[in-house]
Amino acid sequence: MAALRGLRSALDFTYLAAGVLASLCLIAILVLIVLQMLARWIGEVAPGIPEYAGYFMAAASFLAFANALNRGSHIRVSILLNAVPPHIARWIDVWCFAIGTAVMWYVVYYGWRFVNFSIMINDISQGQDRTPLWIPQSFMLLGAVIMAIALTDHLIHLLFDGKHRIQRDLVDQSFGE
Amino acid sequence: APATAEKWDMPMAYSASNFHSATGAEFAKCVTTGTGGEIEIVTHPSGSLFPGAQIKRAIQTGQVPIGERLLSGHQNENALFGFDSVPFLATSFDDSAKLWEAAKEPMTELLASQNLTLLYSVPWPPQGLYFKNEVTSVADMEGIKFRSYNNATSRLAELTGMLPVTIEAAEISQAFATGVADAMVSSGSTGYDRKVWESLNYFYEVDAWLPRNYVMVNSQTWEGVSEANQNVIRGCAELAEYAGNWRSKEYTSFTLQGLRDGGMTVGPASEQMVNELKEIGVTMTDEWLESAGEQGAAIVEAFKAMQ
Amino acid sequence: MEDFSIIILFLFVLFLLLGTGVWVGLALMGVAWVGMELFTTRPVGDVMLTTIWSASSSWTLTALPLFIWMGEILYRTRLSEDMFKGLSPWMAALPGGLVHTNIVGCTVFAAVSGSSAATLTTVGKMSIPELRRREYPERMIIGTLAGAATLGLMIPPSLTLIVYGVTINESISKLFFAGVLPGLVLASMFMAYVAISSRLSKSWNPTPEPPMSLSERVANSRFLIPVFLLISVVIGSMYLGFATATEAAAFGVIGGLVLAASQGSLNWKTFTESLMGATRTSAMIALILAGAAFLSLSMGFTGLPRGLADLIAQWELTRFELLMVLLLFYIILGMFLDGISSVVLTMAVVEPMVREAGIDLIWFGIFIVVVVEMAQITPPIGFNLFVLQGMTSHEMGFIARAAFPMFLIMVLMVFVLIVFPELATWLPDNIRQGPG
Ligand code: NA
Ligand code: NA
């Protein structure tokens, strides 16, 4: 039981930490763009900034996927889910989480191949940054892994507990009231 | 229909009306007809399948069997890919053809080591210098904001005393309209396509270099093609290379006239400027040779021997 | 015939996955996967990852989270209230009242943002709670917002026009100018609709604004100063050449933070909340964009969009008929594809058709923008519907129905453009110089 509780808090910490890391990537994008402007105004060169901003963009998106899922930010069409009785809705939810989990682990598997290809064929950024691309791509993969784990986590809960753990944040979701 | 019909999707980065895309479309038709439909090539221009930057990797890893890419974009990976973009090394269509002849073997080998089989290559129109204001010597360029998009163009800016400003291709027009940049190096066709005469006034035909597009096949796919069909494809590739070269020349004069009609002053640079730029070219060739090693040196040597 | 079966299959899988509630981005990936597995021999997984990486790591995309973040910051400041204090005295007098703040707000913000979603988030976050508080009909709030936010694509800067201009080799600055007047006309049509339907509606019963003298109204306009200051910093930076669109977005964030600080509403809590909120919202949009990019690629491999365009080309139509067919074609395509993808995928075939028919390509760019704007609000895949769903937790069907009148107005706009083509062509023809 203690092991399970440990796992639970480790997982929750991971989702949150990835989200925080993603938000730091957003700040990094802001800083990079400001640096680019400052460099231009004082006549200096800051090479590779668009590329770095792009890498941070990908990292920010993927690392935040799980956090966004847990907070109900990802969009879905819930007409059917709301229309059917709860016990059927549960099985539709199982189907959705199963599809989502499958798609995301598929992304993880091919993401792993993708990063390995980048190392193997020595794929280097074509911009002025000359970054070996496997480095920024690894953050995409890491985010995909965390998202896949989160979806699996919800699916298991749904199967054994009868409900997933998505908490729709009302302040986040609806800006009324 | 033939029993072994195969469909080859061919990603191309430039718009359907671009002459490279037109050449590619005719090459595709030639192969489809020539192989009696056993191999059907379908071109996807405008980066609608993969954007330019992804095309080489996509062919290498077998995601598509064939595609076209501006290989000098991959200089970071191997300096040899940049042989066609060394400023002021080969400054005419004839020189470009000679340089290509000198480079064909090492490039074919390099590509083969990356699981790529080269089919044909067509040069872009020569690169000239665009300026907002008149420039008659390198000294006039001091402090001008110059659009750069890779290390070589940044270095060119540095050596001419200009300020390199990184601007993505999609933002070119806006950047000139808003004065984020006041100069760039590019072919007449880029300026014509982007209608830069709305913001820029001078185009100097310095013919700095003629970058090339390359059409490549995945080597495994190539090995799987029957010898008869390989010969057909080779034949079509030769035709395409010839036709593409011709189109490139035609298009050069067409776009330069277009720039003139748009109100730009188009002409050769002053003798002083040409000489100063040639000197910068020597520096940049030396710098490129440092990173391109023996093979690079062999290309330049062979090229100079042909002069 | 093969095209037909591909269409049926795509539609079936799409409706199955989306309809049962699979998250949109993941559902698009699923549909694309099925399409590629069945109709091509390419290695699907590798192709998918190349596309997702390429779509996710794009520099031009970085403007999106920054504009969203700016919206989050503004949402957590007093600015939304202030904007209402400033705008409402003027709008309250109009028939339709404060719903006009939705449209005027979007029009103004569209001049800073190149995207419809960013316009929607920023303006919606300010206006939805304020309008709800005053008990305006929910359908009106949601519908006008969904429609007016699409002006983000028409009023410059515009990502759609940049993509279109690059695809067909037309001047982007000309296209930008071409969007100005039609954008303002479309905004006026939205406002006219609001005015008329408020007079006709029996259930129209919002909380009336307290009466105000002219001098009070002018005095209240001081509340608009911060908003307009911010917007002029963002627009000014772009038009005076200090910054590109993405960089202007950074100005927006910094400007928003400075304003929040000066109002005393910036603290650790609001800062982190705005940041995490922006991170999640942009992740949500990024997942959909990644899925859409893969779906576009998959459709490109099957050749379906081109096959359809080829079919239309065979019919040999008059100019007007051609435009009507294209209108219908893009409306249908826009139900399932995002606007930028449908432009990129079809232009190769549509461009020669349009040129041959003697249609001005600058004008056609604005036509395309209007149909892409429609695509933003038509189900099942409409970006503004998704974003609004995220913001309001309304059902997709409700939002789509609320936005339907705006869709009809956009159809009307197409005819206005056909009858008065000068709306789009006069400004670019008469202004040769770039701004600034
Ligand atoms: Na806009
Ligand atoms: Na739609």
C-alpha cells in the first residue's frame, strides 16, 4: 500500500514538474525573443535564436500535455458522453482513454525511433545554432512519455476505480462568474 | 495496368509555379510514361508533403522514395554540401556547370553514404545583392541591416561591415516593408516572387553564387528498381537537368526584367565593388576549405583547372 | 471511385473518434493513421513523427503562446473591467448594447494578432465574464465572439495571408492591405446583425447600463488609455519596424506585465497562474495543430484534396459558377481541415484554375480568408469552437449553433466581395509603400 501511495505521489509530482518545466520554456521563449530584438538594436548578432525558440516551443507543448490533460484543458467533443447514462458513459470513456493511450504510446515508440534516427544519421540543425537535433527532440519524447503514462494512469483508474482523475479547473475552464 | 505499379510521392519545397517544380513535374511525367506506368511519380510542390528542411531526412529514412532539396541547407552536417554556395567562387551559369562537374563525384559518394542516390541537379538563378539605397563600394555597406539566414550569409555581412539580421523566409516581405532589414543576398527570382520592389530599390547582379536543388532517391528503393526502369529514370533525369538549366537561364532574365518593371534599378555592380567582393570571396573560399577538408580542396582545385 | 471510398472512410473514422469524445488532437492523429495505413505503403509512424516535430518546433508558432499569455495577464488585471468601463458608455447607446464590445474588441485586437484563436482567447477572456454579468443572451455572447475573432485572420497581420502569399507568389504586404477594408466591412456587418437581432428578439433583456452624460462618457474613456497604449505599443513596434509579429507578441507580454504591475494586480500568484494557464492552453492548441499537420500529410499522400480540386477543374465553369463551387468546396473542406492546411493542400490545383478564369489573385486571397474564417466556426473541426469550448465548457453543438448566424454573414460577405471587388483591391492598388 505504501509503495502504491509512493507511486501515486511520484506520478503526480512528475505531471506537475513537467508542467512547470513547460512554463519555464515559455519564459525562455520570451527571453530569447527579447534578446533577439536587443541584439538587433545595438547592432550585435545573436545567431540561432529562431531555432532555439522553436525547440522551446516544442518542449513547452509536449511537457505540458499531461498537466493540461489532468486539468481538463484538452478539448474533446462530449455531446455523446453527456447524453448517455453514467454506466454507458464510463465505457465510452474507457474507449476514449484506450484510444488516447494507444495513440500516445504509438507516438512514444516512433518518437524513440525518431530520436535514434537523428543520432544515427547525425541530424544537425540547418540554422545558425548547429544544434544536434536529438537534444531538443528528446524533450518532445520525454513529454510524450509523460503524457502516455498519464493517459494509462487515468485508464487504469477508470477500469478499477470507475472514474478517471481529470479535475476540470473551473477558474481555468470557464472565465464566467 | 502494369502488375508491379508503384507510386512514388515526391515532396518539393517550392511553389507549383516555380521552374524547379515545373521541371520536377515534367520529370515525373517522363518517368511515369517511360516505365509504362510501372513507376508513377506524383510531385507535391509548395512543401505540401514535407517542408524543405525535412525532405532530405524523409528520403534518407524511406518516408518518401524520392524528393528535391537545396542541399546547401545541410552545410552544418557536412561542409561539402555547401560547395555550391561559396560566395564568388563560381559566378556564372558556365562556371556553375564546371563546378558541378568537379563536385559530382564527391557529392555522389557523400550522398551514397547517407543512403541517397543522386538523380539530377538544377541551379537557381545567380545570387545578387538587394539594397534599399544605392551602393557603389563595400564601404557604402557599413552598418546596413542585412538579412541573413545561415552562417555563410552572416559571415558575408560581417566581412562587408553590414549588420546581419536573422529573418525567416516567411517574414521577408514584412521585414523589408517595416525596415527590419534593408538589404539581402538572393536570386532575382526570390525578389521577383516576393515583390521586394515595394521596399527595395537596387539589385546588383554580382552573381555571387548559384545554389542548386538536387533530386535524390532512397538507395534501397533505387536498388529495388529493375535495370530497364533505372535506365529510363536516368534518361529522364538527364533530360530534366538539361531542361532545368535552360529554364533557370530563361527565368533569370525574366525575373530581372520583372524587377525593372517593378521600378528597381537592376544592373552590374561598380568595378570597385566587384573587386572588393572578389577579395571577400577569396577569404570565404579559404574559410570554407578549412571546414570542407581534402574533398573540398579537390573540388576547388579541379574547378580551377577547368578555367 | 477510390476517392469516394477514401472520403467515406476518413469521414467515418473521424466521426467515430471525435463523436465518442476522443481528444481532438489525438483523434486527428488516429484518423490520419488509418488513412495512411490503408492507402499508402509508407512507414506511417516515422512519417508521423517527422511531421509532428516539424509542426511543433516552428518559430512562427511562438507568437501563439505569447499572445495567449498576454491574454491571460490581461485577464487577471483590472484591464478587462477598465475596457468595459471605457467602451460600455459608448456601446450601451447602440442597439444591441455591450455585445458590440465583443466585435469592436476583436477588431482592435486583430490588428495586433495574426491568429484567430489568439484573438478569441484574449478578447473572450475579457468580454465573456463582463457580458454574462450583465445577463446578455449567452448565444449572442458566444456567437459574436466566435465570429468576430476570425477577423484576426483578415485584419493584418494574418498568418493565413502569409501562407497564401508565399504559396502563390503574391505580395504579402499587398495582401495585408487588401484585408483592411473587408475586415472593417465584415465587422460592421456583425454589428448590424447584433443591432437588428437585439431589436427583434423578445428575450433580449440585459441589465441596463446606468445613464451617463457626454462628459462622463469622455471621462470614462480614460479607462481605455491602458488598453490602447498596450495595443499601440504592439502595433507600433511592428509597423515602425522595431519588431516582427512574434517579437510584437513579446512586447505584448511585457507590456501586459508592466500594466499589471502599475495597477498593483501583479503578484506571484497571478503571475504563475497566468503563466501556467497560458502553458496549458497553448499545449492544447499545439496538440490539435500536431494532429492536424499529420492529418494534412496523410491526406496529401492519399491525393484526396487534389483529386477533388481536379474534379472541379473538369467542369469548365463561368467565373461566378467557379467561385460558387469553390465556396462550397472550401466550406466542406473547412469543416474537416484547418484553414492553413486546406490552402496549402489545394492551391496547387486551384491557383491555375483561378488565374485562367481571370480572377485577381489578391482579391482571391481575401476570398480565401473569408472561407477560412468560416472554417473556424463550422463543426466538427473548427478552431474557434474548440477554443470556446475550452473557455466556456459549453457543448460544441451549442457553440456551433450560436456562431451559425456569423457563418451566414460571412457567406453574405463573399457576395459583397464579388459585387464590390474594389473593397479588396483599392487599398493595395493605391498604397505602394510599406507602412513606416
Ligand atoms: Na490580424
Ligand atoms: Na470547420
